[in-house]
Amino acid sequence: MKKYIYIMLLAVTVTYTGCQKADFADNYADPNKIAETTVPKQFTGILATNRDYVVPNYNNYFIIFRPTLLPWTQAAGSINGLSQYVVGSASVDEQWNRNYYRMFQQYRELERVYNDLPEEEQAKNRIFWLAANIYVFDHTQKMVDLFGHIPFSDAGRLSQNGGDYLSSLPTYDSSQEIYTKMLDELKAFADELNTISISASTKTIFDTQDYINHGDITLWKKYCNSLRLRILNRVSGVSEFSSRADSEINDILSNSGSFPIVDANDENIQVEVVDLDSPINSKGFENGFGSDGWYTNFAGKKMVDHMNDNNDPRIRVFFEPAEDDGEYRGINPLDDGTAQTTAADNGEISLFNRSAFNQNEFFPGVLISAAEVNFIKAEYYLRGGNDAMAQTAYEMGVEQSTTWYYWVRTLSADDVSGPLTPLGATEVDDYLASADVMWSGSDADKMKLIATEKWIHYGVVQLHENWAEQRRLDLPELEFLPDNANTQSLPPVRWLYPDNERSRNSENFQAVSSMDNMTTKIFWDIN
């Protein structure tokens, strides 16, 4: 894939230790101390603070995904149990406090340091500010898609407010306002990145501090415009955004010179693991997703059945054959927990391919992929009546998804799953010609094709996007065993707010308290 510049461990360590959570706790006690940081270090502080929620690791898989998005997307098989559709406080706290707002505090410190610079120095450091905003908006979209209204405009300003806690309690921005702000600013960033001037000295620093795109400005343009596509597509069915979505998507896709997007797998926006001794690694993937006794890395029936029925070449890189008979088989979500556990214990259920997934310590952290972009393009073209271009994008997305997963397996130093049969020359074409995958039927049928392939591609890798797209489209159609012992008998449509918002930010929380339930849909979820 991309030819990554290897970041020396010393550089990573120095940069990150300047921006750790403990340091920020000290800085909040004495806000003036934060002046010791710099814009480049603060930029990498943003990336580093939530790195373990980008590359697959223990906290994001075991605490956030295992009890929520993994079973609710059926990207993996899960054991049915009591309260399985309730958003637990541990998952919420991990996503809200440790993942997003801990990173967002770093962003606010970058903002403060950047704004305090003389105008000439701001211009010199402008690329760090633009890149930081693109990255933060990517994660902000995920937060809005989980919770709806969130603190944003006023959030994270404790240091900027001189440590005054009460004056720093943030109000909530509406999800529509945040989406509008992101679209407005990303459009402006896309234009600015086409004309930005970066000195040689700044470029050298940016190359080192940027461990996502390693200073490649073209890739930051592609990240920006591809993120715009994702956000625009997400709101394309909402009346107040639909015309803007169609107009701006058309503008992006019609002006590749001005608005380049991720077109190929070697342009994927992802954090790659290059040194297991550095802080950037996927060592915690095993305990988070595949730990013994938690039944978290079993295959799900719907995905395995689809792959089996249509000879999907991804099946052997996704899964291991069941131990009992060597067939690929997934957990039936409509069986009760006892039957599911018995089938798993008897070796009747496939595991995810451990060498490709949970025991692959080099598994990358995906932000935007070429396959995802092509599935978005396919939906847009289908919606606009351009069937030929929709088919081309759809089939390209399938091909890119397949080759990307085979590439991921080559990264692994683990071989517990045995050797992987290489991808055959005609396997993707044969899969695309199969009954349930072939581009045919009504527009509704074709939308199901796109949604199914998007679901497979996102899989267990991009679970935030997977769950959002399933709620938006209600595709693919998933069946769940009701939990009749709980008022939340089926998967929710949004997450609950954390308890500390009710207690510590109670006055501002009142504005959103009426939607603090698991049944109020996010504004783009109109089906």
C-alpha cells in the first residue's frame, strides 16, 4: 500500500510524552504551563491521544464494540443474553470521555496555541491547523452519529478559560448545526489546500509529526474530500440537506483536479503499524476482539451464508473453517444463548481468521478507504439515474475491498490460521457474476447490493460507519432475537449520554434531556 516513512521511536516518544493525559491534568491545574507546547507537537498530540481507537486495540473492541456495535451490526456473531440491546455506561464513558473528548481537549489546546501566534507564524503553521480539523471532524461525525446533539462549540475550553471550571461547562450543539459546520469548513479547507504554500522547514516537521499521511498534502486533500463525500451522502435523504448533498457530491466527482478523492488502495487514509515497539500497534486487538471465553470473534450467520452462497473470495481471509467439519458457518442470531454457546463449544462455528484479524498486531487503523468511497459513489450515481457509472463504482468497490483484505493478511507475523490461498485471477469477476451480487434488478434491488457490499467491507473494521449506514438505509435487513425481559427489546437507534453529563453539566444537559433515550433517531435516520 502507501510507502510509509518510518517514524523513529524516539520521535514518537518525545512527541507523545509531551501530550499525555497526565500532563494535561497538570496543565489544567496551572493553565499557563501549556504554553510550553508547540503547534506541531500539539497536532501529533491530537492524533496520539486517541490512536488506540483508530488502530484496533483492547479498549475500543472490548469496552466499546463488544457489547454494542459488533452484535448490532452482525458484523460478527454474538451470544444472546440479557440487556444485550442496552447501551452500557462503560461503553459510553469510554467513547465519550476517553476517546473523543480527551482528544478534543488536545484540539482546543492546539487552537489556543495557534491563535496566540503572530499572523506570520500562523501562516507558517497553517497546514497543521487544517489537517487537525479534518481529523477532528472525522471523529466528530462519529460522535454525532452515536449521540445526536453533543457539546462542540463550547467544549474543551477549560485551559482557554484560565482553568475556570464553571464558565467552561459546554452547551450542546444540534447535530444538524454540527453537520453544517463540518460541511462548510471542509469545503473551505478543500479550496485552501489547493493553494496552500508550505515552507521547506515546515514541510520537514510536518512529514515527521504526521503519522497518518506522512506529510503528503495530496493525501490530506483526498482525506478532506472523501470525508466530505461520506458526510454529504449520510445526509442526502434529509430534505434540508438533499439539494446541497447532490450539488456538492457532483462538484467533487466532476472536478477531480480540484477535489481529489481516495481512488485506489495505495491512497487509503489509514494508520499503519511499522514498529511493534512503538506506541502505534495493534497488540491489544487479540484481547479486545478474540479473548477466550467472551465469544467475540465468531462469524455471524448472515455474512457467512452470503459468502458461501456466492463464493465470495473474502471468506477464507475473513474466517476459519469450523473445527467440526471444515465448513464455514456462523452463529445464528435467532437462537437463544444456550444453543449458540453449545454450537460454539462444539466447534460448529467459524472464528474470524485470527492471523488476518485479532492476532495480526500490524492490523492498520482505517479512516477512509477506496472501497468505501466507491460504494458512496455507486449510491450517488444510482440515485441520480446514472446506472452505468453506478455499476462501475460498485464493482470497483468490491474488487478494492477484496484486494485490501488480502493485503492485510500479508502484514501479519502470525500464522495460527495456516497459509492463505492466494486470490485467483477470476475470483472477483466470478463473485460479481453470482446471483446475489450481480448488478441487476430494480433500483431498490441495486441499493441492496451496494448496502450489502458496504456492510461486508466495513465489517468489524469500521464499525461506527457500519452501524450508521445500517440505521440510515435499514439495509441489509437484519433479524434479532428480542430481549423480552427488557424494555429495550431490540437494538437501539442512538446511545445514551454519560452519567457525568447529567450530574456535572446539568444545566446545559436539560436542553437535550428529552432525547436521552435509545429510541430518538439521529436526524439523518429517516427510514
